[in-house]
Amino acid sequence: MAIPGNALSDLVSTIEPNSSGWASLLNCTLSRATGGTASDGCLQMRSVASGEMRCRTTAGYDVLPGVEYLAFADASGATVPERIGIRWLTAAFAEISVSWSLTTAAASATWHRIAVADYAPAGAAFAHVVFSSTPAAAAVNSLFDNVYFGPPMRSTGNLLSANTETSERAAGWEYTATTNCTVARTVPAVNWSATAYTVGGHVATMTVTANGAAEFRSTDQPTVVPGQEYLAYAHLNPPASGTAAWIELRFYDAGLAQIKATRAVLAAPGTGWYRQRVSDFAPTNAAYASVAFGLSTATAGQVLRVDNVAVIVAPRFAAGSIVPYADADFEAGVGSWAVISGVAAISRSTPWGSVFRSGSYALTATSATATASVIRSGQYALNATGPHRITLDFMVSAGGWTLAVTTRYYNSSGTEILVGSSPPIAAPGAGWWELIADAEPPAAAAKIAIDLTLTATAVSSTIRLDRVACFPSLSFFEVTPQEATASVSIVIRELEVGNLLTLTRTTPDGVRTLVRGPDGLIDRMPITDSQFLIEDYEAPLGVRVVYAYETFEVGDTVADRNGAGGATIPAGDPNLAWLSDPGMPQRNLQVMVKTPPDWQRPIAQGEYRVRGRRNSVVLSDVRGGLEGDLVIWTRSDEERRALHWLLDSGRVVMWRAVPGMGIDDMYVAVGQVTEGRVVPQGWEVWREWTLPLRQVDMPTALGVSGSAGRTWQDVLTEYGTWADVLNRFATWEDVYLNRPKG
């Protein structure tokens, strides 16, 4: 799969089908080898003699001076470490300089990430991606694959800069030592997934100076909103199993004085890389946030490495859930949950990754006796009226259990006004299960608390809890026609992140078609949020269509959940039709039809005249699709400009007409367009257009363009001023789709 935002073609990035996208620069020969990461192919750079060898991309790629760029690749070298560089070139392709990464800390035959980022220098017009290694002999190989060049990578929604997250740029690095340590950038040889684009390469590395606690922090301090819950996370690489490595989310006031710090300690099972999370609410006087890392107890010379650092708005396990992240996912502890009665003890599971439904930990409840215990959550403010739903996942690890949910409601003064309960259920056997309980808050309720009555049915019983949510109870599946845009809005709720989704549309003739999503047709699409919203701009007009969805566990062929619903887009004026871009619905336009096409269906034929025979021998291919001229009117300058915008891209267009006009909805390629005036007078805004249409198949790999999850906060984080935005994007559509210049 192509790397998002990559300026390099698949030929250059994945070395498929050959190595022609690369050229020798110094002391090497190049060829395509096998066993790569992004595909089977990889680039083999082989030394001609001892000493440094280099290669580069054959082509130079456009850059803008002063703009930051990132290059990364997966590398493998059994006997020699390597580095990656960006070679800056003038408009005449003269070398200005090379921005080099640090060399990998040690040679490794295992695939590992190398990366570098830097600002294009003054005078730069093009850039090469360059690889380098320095073998001690001839015939030594360095291998490369999964190569990227383009804008810096950062996690969507991250308030921190790309360089704070990945540490790939040396200039202006955003980390500083604070207690008993030094901190620097290093490049350990770490094997990551080929699609993990925000990890690997340089990492922040803390070295302890003397025995005792040590810590360092980021100098990047993005703005925050008081009262908003934030989640910080990072991959930590501790020096030893059980070492008390930690991440801390810190808040600062407008004067940059620290006013709050919340810490989560990693329960490290070894010395690998482990993502640790911590969350908290910004205090009322908070203006900024940042992150810090450290070791609670350490010996001189120990090393803590950190990568993929982020601060984001804390997610919820269901849209509208009022349960804070700390009380829902248990990544830093048990949150506000407490044992109210009984002998049960609760704690965060340990070590990291041993038991979890989400994240890396779960709440663990143990009971030494076969008795009932009650654990209670904190009190959560209700921000919606009407029925609510409480969900949580559980797994029995030892013994047996029954579970019951009790809801407690409080008024604005904090007085308990009502208690609701649900009948107990016996916990099934092995595996994770979901418990669902419905609640009906009274009109005076301002807050809610959740009691769980956990009854152990055997001594020494253990149960795990995770993914707690409380949210307004809405329909699982909604479909709503939108007449103004000739589309259908589809909402699917309470989805399980990590599962797969299929969504189809069935027309009255029984034809079932996959609905288009952000990455193409929605067929076993990975679910990334508990709520999925999509607009279908390809549904027919004036007829009822039925939408159906199915979700699957990864690897399963039988759906674990499904639903269906119907909708009809009003047909509207029969003289009007819709011309739509399936991948860019913001270009869609309703136009008035003057004359529908007189269709032709071409066919390729070969005629052979046989001597002495009256009739020819004719060999024919299959008959082609429909071809003809559609004549339409635009009735204003706005419509005229909008039609130009729709046709400018040259992409496939969908034509939808009102039922009963003898025209089936179809995908067409539009040929040379004629725009004419309806009268000679210049003030008349009506235009007559002739659109030569040729029927084509429905695009299957085309996704609905947009930037899923991208917000103005991302623009604010990436660009300091509006002038920076204007310099990087040609149009507002480019801002929306995240298509920067260069």
C-alpha cells in the first residue's frame, strides 16, 4: 500500500518491479533483491571497494525553501550500519548540501527504520533521497525498502509538533534534561511494522548521570482548553524489566508555571518498546500542556529511550460517553473506582500487555472468598437527557463470578435522589464479553455513578474489567436522506474499534452495491472509532434503497453484528440531473438538462473478404458501452464556475437522473467540452454545454477524499501563522484535503 503523502512513486518506494528508480552515487552497484518489508522487492546497494558507498533517487523531487521535509526507509545491514539523507539541489540540479541522519547505532540484519527531517535551505528547488554506509570491504550489502519523502509524519490530532513526536530533525529539537541525566537523539536498530510511519529512526535517549531518580521533558508546550480531558502517550524503552519508567502529563498556566502533573508508571515486562498512556483534565487556569519522562530509581549509565510522543484530546469508547479515560481504560491505575463493600481488592493488571481489551492494561478485581463485593465509579456529570446505556467488557481469569449494575443519580447539590438496578448475570467462561445495562436518569439528575456488584462464586476468583462507557442511548443504525445534496447520511453507533465493517446499498431491482468510504468501497474496512458516519452521494434519486451493514472480528467469516435501514432521496424536478465526482463530493453539481444523449454503442470489428464468396467474414469484440452528447444549461455564473471546477480534474463523473426519464444512473468519462452562449448578449448568464459522455465502470479503489480526523487544531499545530498556511497551500480545498505544495 502506498505511503500517504509520499512524493515517491511505488517504483522508487517499494523497488517494484525493478531498481530503476535509484542511481549509484559513490562506490556501489544497485539491484533489486527480495525479502522487503513493503513488498517482496528491496533495494540492494553493494560495495565495489572498501569505504563509503552511496546511492540516490534517480529523480529529483520538488521542494520549497524553508519548508520541512521528512525522508525515511526500512534498512537491513548484517555487518555495517547505515544512514539516510536528503540531498538538496538547486534548480540547475547542483548540490547545495545534504541533511544526514545519525548512523544507526549498530549493524542489524533485522529490518529497522532510518529517518531524517530538515528544512529545505535557501536556493533549494529539488531534493534526492540518499542512502549511505561504510563497509570495510568490497561486496558488502546494505538493503533498503519502504522509502518515503514528503511532509513530516505526525499522528492525527497530536497537539505536539511532528519533531516532538518523532525526533527526526536535529535543529530546534524539543527536549531538554531536567534532573540527573543527559538527553540526546540516537538511532537504535528497532524492527517496526512497515506501516508504522510515526515510529523508528531517531529517538529521544536519556542517560542517567548518577544513582537516583532522573527525568527529562519536552519544551514543546501546546495550548489546551481548561476542563478538557487530554491523553498523553509514548513508546518507552526501559533499561531493565520492572524498571519504574514513567510518562507524565503536565499542565501550565499562562505564565508557564507548572500547576498540575499526572504520572503513569510503565509495568515493563522486559526491555522492549511499550506504549504507555496517561490522562487527566486540564485545570481551570491551564493554558499549556507538555510531557516529561523519567526513571524513579536508576543507576548511573542506565538509558531510557522514548519515541512516538503525543498529546491528544482523550478519546471515549462510545460517542458521547461521560466516563473519563482514566476510569474507562485503566492505563495509569484504577482511576476513581473504589471498593465500597466486601473483601474484593482492585488494581491495574500487570505487567504491561498481559491482560487488556483496549490499551495495555485492565482493572483487576480479586476475591479471596466466595462473597459479594461492590465497587463504585466516580460521579459523572450528565450532559444529555433521556435514556443512557452503560457498557463494559469483562473476562473471568480465575474462579467464577456474577455481575450486576446499579446506577446512582445525584441532583445538582450532590444529593442522591434515585438508585436503579439491573438483574445479575452469570459471567461466561473464557474470553472477553460485553455487559450492557440501560439507565433512565430522572429529570432532576445532574450526575450519575456506577456500582458493580461482583459476586465471586468460588474462592480465589479473579475478574478483569475494561472499556467502560456511559452514553446517551441512540439508535444503532440511522439512514437519513439529504435532499439538498442528493445524498444519504449514514450513522452506525456502538462499533468495536479493531473489528471490520462492510456497508452495502440495495436498490429495488435487487442489485447490491458496496458503499464508498474514505479508502474505497467499504468492504471489511478496519473500524477506528465507535461511531462511523458517511455520506453516500451515489444513491439513486426517487427510489427507496436499503442500506445494510455487517461487522466482523478480524479473521472471522461470520458477522458478529448487522443491521439495515432504508431511505429515499426526493426525486425533485425531472428537468434537473446531478453530476457528481465520486471521490470529491464537494464538487457535485445539479444542472438543467436540455437534451439527453442519442446513444451509440461502438464495436471493434475486423472484416475479411474471402475471394469467391459473397459475404465477408466479420470478427467482433464485445460491444462497447454507451456514448453520446449530453446538452445541459448552467443558469448562473456560480453554476458555470462550479461546472468548470467539477470537470477540471478530468476524473470519472456519475450522472444521476430522475426516475422515469429513460436514463439509468451511470459513471461516465467526459470528453472535450463545449461551452456556448444561449443568446449573443454578453449580460446573459445562461450557458449551453455539450458534454461528450462515454460510459465507464464504477471506480472501485477510489475513496471519498478528505482528511479523516483532521481538524483546525492540526493546522494550528503544523503552521504557526496564516501566512505559513497560505504559503503551503494553493486553495482551501488543499487545506481541507491536506495537500501542501512541494
